[in-house]
Amino acid sequence: KLSNGATVILKKTDFKDDEVQMQAFSKGGKSLYDKADFTNLKVFDTVIGLSGLGNFSSTELQKALAGKECNADLSLAYTRQYLTARSTPKDLETMFQMSYLYFTNVKKDEKQFQNLLTQLEMALKNKSLSPDAVFSDSVATTTYGHNPLFNNIQVEDIKDINYDRILEIAKDRFKNAGQFTFVIVGNFDEQTIRPLIEQYIASLPATKAKAEDFKEVMTFAKGKVVNQFKVKTESPKATARETWYAEMPYTLENNVKIDAVGQILSMIYLKTIREDESAAYSCGATGYFSTGSKQPKAMLQAYCPMNPDKSEVAVRLLHEGIEGMAKKVDADQLQKVKDYMLKQADLDAKKNNYWINTITTFKEYGLDFYTDYKKTVEALTVDSVRDFLNKLLKSGNHIEVIMTPEAK
């Protein structure tokens, strides 16, 4: 704990000689702003990323960093704000200097900002001609129940982007270093890094304000929601995205189970949709927890870019795959997934970013995803995985977005 209230957690590792990673986080994020700022929030990370720091414009900063291996970035999530940085042991001080400036002195770079607006306008003007962009927009509006905070940016939104306001939001989110936890992992010497932490992190401005929380902003569509539409396109394109979710406690056991469910479902879809029927170019499913709201949600998503001539077959198999799995989980598939998860756990434990995430999860949620992880994976059975999936499906929340080509 530093004099300004900031918390620093250090983990020295020897996985990579030339890497130190840092992540600083605190609660709040985009959730604290109103509709007038929604467009600014959507471009926040990009605009701050092209800004200068201290006395340097963006271009001058690049020149000043030539020959150094380090970078830092600010980002806003829906419920948190983050500073992420990485460097080699020899460039640690530069990383800390950049981090200090991101908290205290982001510099306006009007030239880079105008370039961004021009690029955005060009990209968004032709958006309707890209089936992938149309699909992405439809997924966002359908999944989040037409909540404008989660909609993708459109060409008519560009006029609402205000650089000064974005800098103001950055200042607001990072004005109180006392609320932040800094997790630093990698190959550093503790005697060398301590004075740098004291010089650059302990000196960051802090207020006596009590720690902020985030507001509830996540609005997933409830019940069964289907958005099926056709697009006119030069080369026919068809895509399906299925989302099933349920509010559940965020625990190690549930996290392991939702991950396993996603992996098994992926195997089912690859076999039935791609290999047996050639109805998709690729397809897969993934299971994870959405923790961006007061009520965590177990999320299961399937994504399937389909063969347009066989889209009906593919959609039918997307439904049949999960229905079949809810009745019976294949023991061989589960074993393969368990073997993969156990092997991956050993590989992950030798990566710095794994430890950043694991320490952050422990600090944020009081959950240890390391100590009993393997034991929890080994304890998975066909019955426990099937029961978990049924519990998830029982919520009745199923969002389906299907895009098919218009007949020529």
C-alpha cells in the first residue's frame, strides 16, 4: 500500500528474461456516463491511444521511444478503467514514466485526431456494403436489447465525437490513483523496481474520496429472441450466432464447467456441421462468464459462418447439438476436453499475462482460479457437465441472429 492509497502487487517470474507486464485497474468505467457521452466512450481507447503524452505529440512520442521496448495504454471497459503496460527490465523506468503521464498529462494531438475522423468516415460510409459489418451491428443491437451504449458506432455518430470531452473523461477516470491496484509480473529486480514504484506510482494524485463502484448497465435481451434477416451482397454470405445465458454465481467450479461445455459443443458442431454436412466453413462455441454486471452470467455462444446453400441445415444442427448435449454428454469428448484443459493449465502457469489475470481475479472477486483449478477439472463428470448445461438452458434466455443472402 503506497502513501497515496494505491495498492501494488508484485510477482517476480523467470518465464521470459525480457518481459515485465503491468495492469492497473479500478471500478467505474463507461457505466458512470450518460447518453450524451456514448459516442465518446466508443472511441475513447482509440482517441487516447493516438494522443501525445506530456510535452510530446504522438509522433514525437514514437521518436522518443525509438530503440526502447515498452508501451502503455489506457482503456475503459463498462465497469472498470485500466492502464496496461509492458516493457523489458532495462526500459522499466520509461514504462513507469509513460504510466505516470497517462494518469496526469495526456496531450491533445489535433492532427492525429482529424486523421482518425477521416478514416472513420470512410470506413463507416461503406459499412452497409459489408455483410460482416451489418451482421456485427445486428448482433450488438439484438444481444443488448437495443441499448444505445452497446450499439456499434455509425457514420451519423461521428459529429458527436468531442476530443476535449474524451480528455476530460480520461482525467476524471484516472484522477484518483488511490483507488487503483497495480499488478506487476515478470522479470524484475525487487531492489531496482521499488524506488521506481515509489517515484512514479506513489506520487500520482489521489483524493480522499471513497472508492467508486460501477453502475448496472448491462442489458442482455431476455427470453427467446430471434433476429433473422437477409442481405443483398455480391458474393452470398450466411452467418449464425447463438447465445444462451443464465445468471449464476461466479465461482471456480462454474467457470470450469462453462468453459468445458463450450469446448465440447465446439467438437459437436465441427463434427456435425462442418465435417458431416459441409454446411459451414468453420464453426465453434465458447463458454465464459460475463462479470460486467452485479449479477454474473454464464454465457454460451456459438458462431457459424455458413455455406449459404446449407444454412437451414447448419441452423438445425446448431439447435440439435445443444439439445443432444443437454440429454447426454459424450464421455470421450469430455475426456479430451479435460486432458486439454489440464495441459493448457501447465502452459498458462508459465505466462506472465496468466498471472496478471489470476491475481486481478483474486483481488477483484476473492476467487482463486489457480490453486484448485486442476482438481476442479479432474472432478468433472458427464453428469455434472450435463446438469450444469441444463441449469443454464432452464433460464430460457436464447438470442439468435441469422443472416442469409437475398435471392438474386
